[in-house]
Amino acid sequence: MPILLVPLTFVSPLLCLFLVHVGNTNHVFALDFLSGALTVSGQLDRENPLYSAGFTLTVQATDGDDGTFGVVRYSFGDDPDQFSLDPQTGWVTLQAALDYELMRRFTLTVLAIDGGGEVTTGRIRINVLDINDNAPLFQKEMYVGSLRENEEAIIPVARVRATDDDSPPNNILTYTMTSISAFPSYFSIIMVEGFAGATVLLVNATDLDASREFGQASLIYSLEGSTQFRLNSRSGEITTTALLDRESKSEYILIVRAVDGGVGPQQKTGIATVLAYDPDNGDNGTVVYSISPENPFYTINRNNGKIRTSGVTLDRESTNTRDAALMRTIIISAVDRGTPPLQATSSTTVFVNLQDLNDNDPTFLNLPFVAEVPEGLPIGSSVYKVLVEDPDEGQNGFVTMALQVGMPRLDFFLNTSSGILSSTTVLDREQIGQYQLRIIAYDAGKFPRTSTATLTVSVLDVNDETPTFNPRLYNVSLKENVPRDYIVARLL
């Protein structure tokens, strides 16, 4: 059995490395006997001459056996695109540029196999550190301000706002005026906000795994929703990126995701391995695999037949019939390396069962809408039927609705399952002519997804009022000599 050692040659200044040992180890490293965690880290300054040499890590395994049984070869278990591994020396080399804003963590599985077929496994976890590689961007190309002449007090003319996609402290912004066409002493710029604005909320996810690699300390958060907010990927702090205006928008729905140190959402995942047998020797018996016809969602290792995802998003609810078929079926062909090459008489098909994730918000099919109803309907009358759907499966697609708020009054009841809206009072247009109802829909997933929409109920007038005099009795006094067609009184 080979013994896996992980000596660190050097680490890129953009990376910190955490390696978790799965097999045996030696006395060079301090091993956590409870979690099996083995940690090394290093960082180079930009002035260090090794900085420009790129990222290189040596993975080394030793085997106490003699002869061919003691010869160890290395391979990746997941074939990452960004890194390569020399099968003989164990050198791990960076092959593609890293971008902190796109991918902040890589988890690599390393296999060490000796000449007798014994295998040990190690894992390399790479955290990408942020550098200041994004320039600040103003939210508008031009800001326009105005003020009256002869203003004596200090008057705000305009407020400018810029954002930076980097993480703290690289996104702390300061503002200066570089050019003023006239009267430069009349204007100054004042910093009224700190970077990223005010703290809104601190989110915290729980991971019950005990190890540092997969447990609480490994969590990375991401935010989906509005660009008005920013999320610190490590601390879970949500802050504003711009001034909020309640009159423009009073409610935001933000989705926070937490990922532990396992396989990241953008890494490619192995799903199956196919095997074809050729009894010939040498190249005549060496089998090469391919996917035919090509499938954009999966790739196959032409030498060992391992199938993995390509990185293209798999969507179980896709309405594209061609994509839906390709996501669920992979057709594999095999050919040997002989001359001429011989192909298998038939291909094999791998059927993929896509597991449902709660990744779709409930969708209102007929909102927003203005429903018109006549006044005077009896209590309990149906006013409108709200339709909503969720393409997810099972509990993830089971939707419940609720009335969240009603303005100026909540004179309605919403059946949470059928979506039928009925009145709880006799509507009177002369008292309230229009209602604004906020309706929320949420699914029954473990982490429910929600949507909100507005239904406007306009109450129509009916002829339900009889004419009345006000006042009921008019007292009029006239002089005896008033002319003909003189206006005596006006009746209301």
C-alpha cells in the first residue's frame, strides 16, 4: 500500500492551500487523529523571485514494496481543467488563470496507485484569494445636479455612487474630483457612505460535519437577487451597495447559498465509468471511448471511460426537448487503436437520473392584474382566482399562497391552496374604490423559495343609491317686485 505524503514546494501568492489526508501519513506532518485533517499553507510576496514561476505543488507517495510493486503513479480522480498532474513525479501545475470572482475554491482528488494495483487517496483543497483586479464602476455614465443662484449655505448638488466587485479591503472606495470647468473653489466632494453601505443582516449556515474540510469552517456563502446588496462570502454579512428608496421598491427577495468544502457548484462531477473489453494484445486491444453524438452536458475520458459533467448547467425542468433528452441519455462508442481500428458493433447508452433541486421560484401566471368587481356583492363572493405554478418536483413544487398585506384595508380572504380570493365584507365603492393586495407564494421545499405579486381590485359602481335632497326643506324669501325668470333657489 503506498503511503501518501504531501510536501509543499511553494504556493502562488493568490492561493492558500489546505490538504486533507485520507490514507496513511508519516511523522513529517501533524495529523488530527479525530478528523484525519492535515494542513499546510504558504504564501509568497510579489517581490519573491518565485512569484512569476507560477503555482506548483508536489504530491509524493512512498511504497515500501520492492520492484514494480513499489513504483507509484499519480492521477486526478476528477480531471480538473485548471490543474494538471504529472503521473510520475506528482507535480501539480496550474494550467489556467484563476478568477476569485468566478470560482473561490477547488477540491482536487489525487489517486496514488502502485504496481500491484493498491490505491490510496488524498485530497487537495485550494482557496483562491482576492487581489485588486477590478476597477470601480460608477452606477451611471453621467450625473446631473442643479442649484439656485445666490445660495449661501452648503447645498448638495448631486450624489455619485461607484461599486467594486473585489472583496474587502480592495473594494473600499474614496472619491476625488479630478476636473472642474469653472469656480473650482466652489465645489467639494464629501464621503457620506462607507464601503458597501450599511449592514443589513448576518446570515449563518450550520454544517454538522466534524472536519475542517467539510464542516462549519469551510462554508462559503453566495448571494442571488438584487445588485443593491453585497454578501461577504466568508462572514455571511449582507450590506447595501447603494441607497435604498422605499417609494421605488419596498421589498427585496435575496437568496443566500452556502457551500461546504466538498465539490463546488462549478466543478465537474464524475457520474459513471463504462468499460469495453477487447481480447487482442497491445494497441489492438487498447480501447478508446467517445460520446457519439456529441453531448454538451457530459465528457468522457477517452482512455479510462470515466464520464463526468462538462460544467454546463443541468436543468431537470428544461423545456427544451432536445436538451432534456441529452441531459438524460449519453450514447458511448468504443474503438480500438489497431490498424485499421475496429469499432464496437453497437454503442451503449447511459441513462442519467437527474435529482430534483429546489431551484425554481413559484411563478404567478395571472399576476399582476386589475380585477374589476361590482360593489354590493354578498360576503363570501368569489372575486378572483390566482394561478401559480412551480416546475420543481414533490414538496419542492407544492405551492401555498397567502395574503401578505392589503391597502387600504384587508377585506378579502385567500384560499391558500386553490388561490380563490373572496370578499369578507360587502364592498362599497363610495367608501373604498380600489384595493392593493400583496400576495406571496412559497413552496414546501426544505429551504422554501418565494415570490410576491400585486393584485389590484377595482370596485365598480352600481345604481344602489336613491336621490336625496340636502337639505330636505328649503326656505326662500322673495320681494314682491322681483322680475320674471329670477332664480329663486338651487336644489341639491
